[in-house]
Amino acid sequence: MYPLTFLLISLCSPYPIIATGHWCYDSQSAKCGPSTWKNDNHICGMKKQSPINIVTKKAQFDGALSPIIFNGYDKTGRKWEMQNNGHSLQVKLQGDITIKGGNLPNTYKAVQFHFHWGTDSHPGSEHTIDGEQYPMELHIVHQNEKYTSFSEALNYDDGLAVLGFLFEESSEKNSKITDFIDMLKYVPYPGNKTWLEPFPLSKIIPDEELHKYYRYRGSLTTPTCNQVVIWTVFEETIPISKSQLNAFSENLYFSDSKHMKLNFRPVQNLNDRAVYVTGSAVRLFSAVGLSVGLAVWTSIFN
């Protein structure tokens, strides 16, 4: 990747990344929206950008995409910091929470998670499936453990692994995220922070088997758009009611005091990249480690 020097630390990004220039979403102003990001951050105009539209019929089966092993996702620990960072709602994670397997080149430590959402009349996910945009998307960002810092990881094409979960509107409230959504009122404006009571990260993601996920190489979806992300986008969705979705845009504000909504980057050209898909994958939560996950995987298919 490109060396990053003489840059300012941005506290207004869904990722704790190094960024330059002023940027925003089209819902704020087209003058600083996604089409302009490449003016200040040249990587945003390169050919391995995210998000993308996943065309399911063109996804290539990859037998090496074994189940992802979720370590520590089922544990509670120290409180996590929730913050309105001016572009999204972000939660900084603490504790030993990692993923491995799934043909990832190493173990990746969970750093934070954040959301991209729309309105009650317009979807707001970043990735689309066969052209369909979903109401909201959750990104859980992980850093390759072989790098000593997030900033260092941004220099290598295996630096980050991000899990993408799409939300689907439900007629009933999702009781598992009710307490979380109730906390939004404490961080309405950029810079506002609060602490979340400990809960297992597995609580906010699907609790059934993840039968299929998609894998491709891409980038951060905000400036500086570093092309260092191994993306995993799950097919199984998370239910959310219309009132729960609206709570995000009703309670949170951008740095320009506008209601925070439609905070997504439009899909980017796939160019010469391939998108891979699993056959039938089983999600495993393991407090022990990779050996347990592999043992279960072996027992299923032997």
C-alpha cells in the first residue's frame, strides 16, 4: 500500500483511520459527497474499491472458504465506548475478540463496529445483492494481529478483515437490539460518547447458521479508502423494525447538524475482481480456538 505521511488523524470516520480533507455523504451535500472523495484522497478513485453489488449468479464457488471461527464473540467483558463520530455510530471494542478460519490469512482482532443506514422510505446499506439495497448494514472491523497498530495495518493488503451483515425490515421489533438502540439518545451529536454495559457481540448478529457468505478483496468505504480489506458479506440478514431503523436517523446528527441518514457510499465498479461464495458454511462460536472449530467442521463433513 501507499505510505501515509503528514496526514491528520480524523475522528470523524467510521474507521479509526488516517484521513485528509473534508468529506461527507450526498445526503449532506453533493459538493463533498462520495463522487468528490478522490479529489483529496486519490486511493478513493482506484480500482479495488468498496462497496460493490454482489451478483449471486456470477459469484465463484470457493471450497477453501471454510466456516469462520468466532472467538470471544460469546463472552462479556469490559464496557465498550459508543460514539457519534460525525459520520456514523461507532462502538470501540475491548477484550479478546477475534476471527480466524474462512481462508483468512491470519487471526484478526475485532477493533470496532459501526452502521450505515437509510430512512423509512429509502434503503441505506452499502453492499447490494443482485441490485437490491437493504435498510441498514453492520460492519465489524478486524485488524490483522501480525501488525502492531491499526495505522500499520492500513499499509498492507491483508491488513483488515471486515464482516458485513445486512438488515431486513421486520414487522416486529428485534428484541436483541432494543437495549442498544435505547442508548442512541445519549450520543446525538458528533463527539458525544457513552459506555455500553457488557454484552456478547454475538447478540447483535444472526444467531442461526450462516449458510452462505461472499468474499472479495476491497477497501474501506470512507476516505482514505485504503484497499486493504478482506470483505466477508453474509447472506443471512438481521431483522429490524421500521421504528428501530428510524431511531438512528431521529436520534443522531451529522457534524452539520442535519439528521444522520443515508450515510452510505454508492456501489463501486468491480473491475477485474472476483467475488467468491461458500457452498454451505456453518458459523462456529468457540471460546477455545481454531482446533475446536476444525473438529466440528470435520465431524459435519466426514
